[in-house]
Amino acid sequence: MKEQIINILTNIHEAKTLIEINDLLNLKTVAEYQELTKNIEELVNDYIVFKTKKDKYLLMKNCPGLKIGKIAINKKGFGFLILDKEDDIYISANNLGSAIHNDIVLVDIIKKGLKPEGRVLKVIKRDLENIVGEVIEKDNKLLLKPDDNKLNLTIHLTRETTKNVVEGHKVLVHLTKKLGNKSYLADCIKIIGHKNDAGIDILSIAYKYNIMDSFSPDTLKELEDIPNEVNSKDLENRKDLTNEEIFTIDGADTKDIDDAISLKYQNGIYTLGVHIADVSNYVIENTALGDDAYNRGTSSYLADTVIPMLPHKLSNGICSLNENVIRLTMSCVMDINSKGDIINYDIFPSYIKSKKKMTYSCVNSILEEKIIPEGYEPFKDTLIKMNELAKILRKRKVNRGYIEFEIDEAKVIQDENGKAIDIVKRTRGDGENLIEDFMIAANETVAAHISNMELPFIYRIHALPNAEKIEDFMNLVKALGYKINTNITEITPKTMQKLLEELKDKPEFPILSSLLLRSMKKAEYSKTNIGHFGLASEDYTHFTSPIRRYPDLVVHRLLKKYLIEKDFSMSTINYLESSLVTIAEHSSEREVASINAERDVNDMKMAEYMESHIGEEYIGTISSVTNFGFFVALDNLIEGLVHVNTLKGDYYNYVPELLSLIGKSTKKTYRVGDKIKIKVINASKENALIDFEIVGDKNARSKK
């Protein structure tokens, strides 16, 4: 009967009483009415049907302004409702109700636009299985103080699981029993380490996002059968490229090297080779090693800590394209003309011997400063020719609409004890751009090849932005006093590119660029190819990092299945049609978890760094404005909050359409993009928060 109820309500957008639904279903007996009552209440409990305060019913998906999703609560007090295939919904601290981080909640949309807002109506489901915190002792009992201060819970630890636990340990627990309204009993399932030990602060955040630093016993057992050197048998049916001039370019401390490059130039044609570690030769489906890789989904780079997707024996060893050793690869070799068109290509299994492990800094010294570091002399001409090709490829991408947001990234510098001693901007030069351009070319070539074959595949997609979001962004730009000539009637990568170009000389550009990026959809993995908006690419996948990303590993498996094994059987196709959907969704989820962990680690380390700089003054830029104050970003990307309560001499109103706080009497204005002098008044590594106050008000705008 549930299916009948759903079908009858599908096209109804006005709530109906139980009697009305009974009549629509043409039910005649008391027994049928009782069954309807039972089934519709079950649908309500499953949040498929919504029950109004007047005891009327409507399909949840047809309810205007109601959304269900997982809530992510920011350490700054507010949260976002994370929706699949839709834009996230902002939830202010006042509208969170009793919700805590990661709850599944029902939300009422109270404001639409560039920054839609909602209010939590009800907590539907609370997942409290994995909680990380510090062990404290109280009345001779061990309790857990959760790292997430939004978990306002009393958690007692069982004696049986805490025999080796002492006060100050960071642990992972599972809640086993509810003792009271906000009181639980929990088992300690993992001692992460003591809170004062180096690196435990980062591992605690990793465990919070289910990013584990150890592999299963079965995986460790399987590693015993993985060789340290490539077996001669594995070289069969592969193209020998060991005599080719092939090398790698990475960061100086990179140990998991999964891409190498080569270039030849003849008769006006560049022959670019992108050679990727063949991880699929060692990580097989339906093995413990394969399952661990799937569960992790990605390697996580948290400050200077790497939690790899694969054990080091593979990620740093047999799979890594280390210098002067034979490694198995999948190669994508492309012939490219002077316009950047790929006129011919081949994708095939190979094996290589990298001639040199190059670093970005050394390559940049050649390409940008014409200084040749020792040992790079034989490769100078090839690198210069590669840079020439990279600029051709980049120009072609820009011409078709490739969007460059130029968002800066922070790098945390730590001492030997794991303490943050500096925060700097990551630098990006010709070497980094060269590798990016070459990898994009290979990813597009592989994606287009399989797309043309119309076979099941995993794509990296980026959907078209929501037109209403872009219009709201344009209204914001106009409200800031800028006239924009770009016509956004038709939203294309080209129009977004032109819009960014028009904004480039504005003082608020870094903020506006970030806001425009946030107004777009998130890139994700999908079996359905809808193209990649940000890259202005019709076909795109991730092929070039199988050591670090699970979808790339799957792409390699599929390439072998289609191009080498020639397996196009219906049983294979049917299996892939269903399994790739799950793989894509899971990989997207794990990517988000890794990104969130990276963000939390950076925020924590920034606060740790600023603990040593309380009382110091800096010039910063207002990066965002809320009803409780505004955030100021320093040149090194550290952000702190100037709370509205610290603004003296007036009452300040929040004007969201102008991204401003405006004094009620004085009309003094603090707006996004304003330069302002601040002093650090507080910083807390434990809460990952930094507080600023204004030093003088001379930089604030005054309206007359």
C-alpha cells in the first residue's frame, strides 16, 4: 500500500487529510482505512511523507521550503545543511535548535537567494558511533571530553575497555548505552595517543572524519605477497619505455609519486607522454587491500602528515615512480599541434625507468629564472619545450572558457615537535602549472575515449551553476557600486571567465572570487557524464593519481577491462552499471571528509600559531560579515573574528545584501573587502578560534 500512497501523492502539491487520501485510493472498508493509517504513519516516520500541524499529509519532496539532510556545524557556531545535488543551506547558531554536528535533520527554508538560510525543525537521526575526545578523570571515573564542543554530552567510559587508558589520552569511542537525556556509556575502541605527544592533535581530527592511520590485519597479511621490485613476468604484454627520457616533477618532500612525463618534438608536433603508476596491478578488487583502498577513498594531506590510501609499501614503494627503478605504468601518449589540438593519441600498458626525480622549485628556477640546478643540465631543453607546450595548452583551455579562480592556499610550517611555527601562502609557478596542464590533457583524452565507446565509466563532473545564485551574486556586485558589462543571460564557462576578468582590478576581488566559486556547484564523481563546467570540458575523469585517489584506480581497472581484455560482456556491463554509482557516491563522500579534515587541521594550526602572537597588530581584509561580527583575513590567510560586541560607540545592523555591518546612528560601515588594522586578543588551539579587535576606527567607511 505504501507504493500506492506515494503514487497518489506524487502529483499533489496541497496537503490532504487521511480521509481525502482514503477516497483518492478508493478504499471502502474499515480494515483498509486502518491499513492506510498504519502505512502512512510509517511513511511519516521514514520522512517520505510530511505531516502538517493540521494532520494533513504531503510528499516530503513536494513540500515547499522543507529539506532533509546532514548538518555540518562549523566551530564558529553556525552550520550548513548538506544536500545531495543541491546547494548547501546556511543555518545560523540561533536556528540550530538541538542539532549537533552530523545529525540528519529536517530544515525549514527561511530565506532564499545567494546565501539561502534555514531553521532546524527536528533532529531525525543522530549518529554517535565514532566520537573522538580526551579522557578526563572525575570522582575516580574516566569520562570523555569530546573534541567537538557541539557534543554537549556526558560520556562515561566502560572499565573493561579502558585498562590501558590514562587521563590525557585522546581516544576513539563507540557509544553503547544511553544512560539519560544527554548521558551515555561508551567503549574505548582505539587509543590515538596522549594529547601532548607530537602529531596526536592532527590524528584526532583525522579519526573524527573516519580517516584511519592503520590498515586492517588482512591487508597487512596481503602485503607480504607484494614484491619490493617489479617481477619480470609483469613486464609481459607491456611497452618498454625504459630507454625514453621520462622524469617526474613533484614537491621536494613528495614520496608517493604517481605521474611521470615525457616529450618529443618533431615537424611542429609535440608528442606528450603522461605515464601513470599502474596501481591496479597490485590492488585487486575483492581483496582486503582493495577494500581498505575503497573505504579510505583518498589519501589525506593534513599539514605535514600524510595518511595514505595505500600502505607505504605500495604508495612510497612498488607503485611510486621513483628514480632509476623499473615501474609498471599506464601511458597516455598524445600528439599535439601548435594550437593545442590533440590530433592523435594512444593509451596502453607500459613500464618505465624515471631518469630523475625533479622538484618544482628546481624546475621553476630553470623556467622562470634561467638558473640550472646541478643535475638538471641534460633536461634543460626538454623542460623549456614542455613549458612552451604547457602554455599552448593553457591558452587553448582559456579560449574555450577554463575558469581560473586564483584562490590562495595556506601552508602550515611545523617544528620537530609538531607545533605550528609559521603560516605561509603556497607558491605556484610554471612547474606546477605545467604538470596541471599535462594531467588535464591526459584526463580529458582518457575520458573522451571511453565516452565515445559509450561504456560504463567514472567521470569527474562539475554541474552548471544555479542561475538564481549567479543573479544574486551579480546583485551583490552592483550593490557594492560596480557596473558589470558581462551578460549572464546564458551561463557558460566563458561568461564566468569574463565576469572574473571584469572584477580582477577591484580591491574586493579575492573575496568576490571566493563568493563566486561558492555560488557554483561542487565537483564530484559520477557515472553520468555531464561535463566539467569549471574546466569547460565536455569529457573529464581522474586518471592521473591512482596512488592517492580511488576513482583513478577504478579508471585504470576499466581501461584494462575495455582496452586490453576486450571485455564487453553483458554481465560485466550490467555489474558496472550498478557498482560504479556506489563507487562514485562513496568516493565523493570520502573526498569531502578529507577536505573537511584538512580545513579543520589548518584552522587548529593557525590558532596554535596565533597563541604565540596575542597582543600583536596586523593589517587585514574583511573577508566575510555575519550578524555577530566580521572575519578579517591576514596576508598569510589566517582569519579571526571581530565580534560585534567589541565595536564601540554605536549599535550595528547586519545588512546581508551589502555584506556589511552599518552603525545605526553614525552610519559607520564595515564591509567585505575593507582593509582594517586589528589586534589579536585571543587564540585557542583547543577550539580552533582566533579573536581580533579593531585598532582605531579610521579604516571604517562613513556614510554621510
